[in-house]
Amino acid sequence: MASPTWYQAIPKGEWAAIPSSVLSSSGVMETSGGKQMEAWGGAILVTGGLYIGSTQTTGTFLIPWGGGHTDYSGNEIYAFGPLENNSPAWNKLRNPTSPAPQDINTDGSGNPVSRHTYNTAVYINDGTNNIMLMMGVIFRYIDSGGGTEMHAFNFNQTGPNTNQPWSTFANLTSGNCDVAAYYPAAGRVFYHKNSANHAGYFNVAAGTFSDDTFKSPLGYGGGGMSAMDNTRGIWCLWDNSNGLSFFDAVNGLTGDYYRPRTRGDIPARADGTGTATIGTLGWDSLRDRFVFWFDGAGKKIYELIPPAANPYQNGDPWTWKLITPGSGSTPTSPWANGTYGRFQCVNNNTDIRGYILMNKATDSLYFYNSSIETPGVRPTLRKFPPLG
């Protein structure tokens, strides 16, 4: 498949605005729909296709979702894509519930309340599920309450505007969470528990939880974001007070949070010192590294590259690399509340390689063309313990 024309127009190693990507100018955005992003709203990247009305559409889509508290009541679902098309566009997969769910987590028809989503949305495409899974409810509309319901939006539901795509997938066993990431090799969603300050995981296939089994993180100061190294099983977390920490998702009960050894172009706050900043990050599976875009950083991208050997706790140092493109567009500034999952890695082999960024509903989406290096040989997938 040839790369789409919008992508071909972006020079390697540069940012550019994606044409016709402003949500507020798309004709599908609800009034005040931009509050989805302003109100601590995140996003996921769907790679398994979805239904637009009765039409199943293959390809890659960015799905932002948020709202909550006194910011926005709408629970509609927007999708931008497919990125594989020459002219990707915004669609509204499902209209907002009327009346909007209020002061409850789920209404009588199974519709979820809008809420601050932070980094609690994960995408699961495992052959059985093609869903957005929300890990609990936090700061819901309008009373800022919350709960343990894990709502799932089914992208395989035909006619999602008329047929119910939402379900209550399961309930967290205690409290809710603010940071989550899916580890496909183990079929587990790892999450940082907001109320207990530790990690747990949800076994998607078995529907079971493992809580209170891991040691406390380095600390948590808000603005949290995370991504999973799907080869090594390393969960990378960032918050705006403590910077960088890792969690070994493979070691089960012996797993612990730790600050990895690093070198190179170390960003401020990576080691818990310096000026606080909000970061957003992803895992670039083709280039085998974590990538960071810090709010307000403009063109700058930080890469965190694993060592050739022993990348785990007390092992060899990871290398920070700062990329500052000399040409191309400069992404707009974000909302002060953070970008969260509205920065995603797109790894469609050689057709589309790079990072998509959505700051505001009134701004274009931006894309960084990362195909400046040939993908290297990735390490063998790391083994994991029996599912439980």
C-alpha cells in the first residue's frame, strides 16, 4: 500500500499540520465539544478499524474522549481517520446522550457519564475485543464523584449511534485509577491506583484483578502519563512532580517501581529535580524506544532509547536523545491541563511512521514523520508468568 498523500507531503524528521483536521471546523463537533480536551481529556489510537454508521471502516483512528465535572456533560465519541486515507476526516461515531448522565456513573440505558479521562483510557485489540476500555470513573459530570465501573466502547458494534456500543466491562476491585497501560503479551492492563498509590493489573480474558501486590511508586504528583514497552514488558510512567519511573510488568509479585539509570540529553524533571512540567509519551515499536513530547515544547521530541543489554532495574543506562527539527511546522501550545493520550505513536510499517498530536479542538492535528531511520532488529518478546 502506498503512503497517503498527506503523509508524503511531510519531510522526514519534521512536523506538519494534517489538512482539514480541525475538529471545531469539521461540522460534527457538538457545541462546547472542545471541553472534552480542555477538561483533562485523553485519547486512544484505534488500529483495528471501526464502524461509522453501518459501514465497517478499516484503518487507524484517533479517538479523544473526556469532559466531566462542571466542564462538559457530553459523552459523544469522535474519530479522526482513517490515517491511511489521502484525506482523513472527523466523524462522530455516537451522539451525546440526552439527557446527559449526571451524578451517576451509568444511566439506565447503559450510557456512561462523561469524566476527566486523564490517562485511564486503553485500547485493546486482542482478536476477541476491539474496544476502548476506561479504567474506572473519576471526576464525573457534574458532582466530581467517581467509582469502579470499567466502561468499554465496542468498535465492532455496527450502527454505534443507534445500537448500544457501551457496556460495563467489569468493576475495579477497589478505588479508581489515573494512569493505565495495556501489555498485549500478557493480556493485562496495568494501572496506578489513585486511592492507594500502588500498581495493580486486570487480566482481560479472565476478568480478574491483582491488587495490593506491588510496592509503592516513587511518588505521584499529577499530570500522569504512561506507555508500555510491549517487547520487554517495561511500563514507563511520568508525572509532573517526580518525572520518570519504570515498572517491570513481567516480574509479577516481585515487580517494583524504580528510576532507571539514564544518560544523554536528560530533560528537566526526569530525575525528580528541576522545573515541573507535564509530559506525554508513547512507545515507538518500530524504532524500539519511548518518545516524549512535553507540553509547550513546540518541535522538540525526546527519545528514551534502551541499552543493548540489561535494560532492567540496576542494569545498563538508557539514553535520552533530544530531537529539534530545524524546519517544518511548530505544533500549537496545549491546554494547561495536559495532553495525555492525545499524543500517539503511529507504526504502520513503512506506510505511516510517526507521532500524531492533538492539542485543542480549535487547532489542527499535527504529525511528526519519524521515518528518518530504518527500523532495527527488535529483541525477542520477553516471556511472562502464567496469567492470573
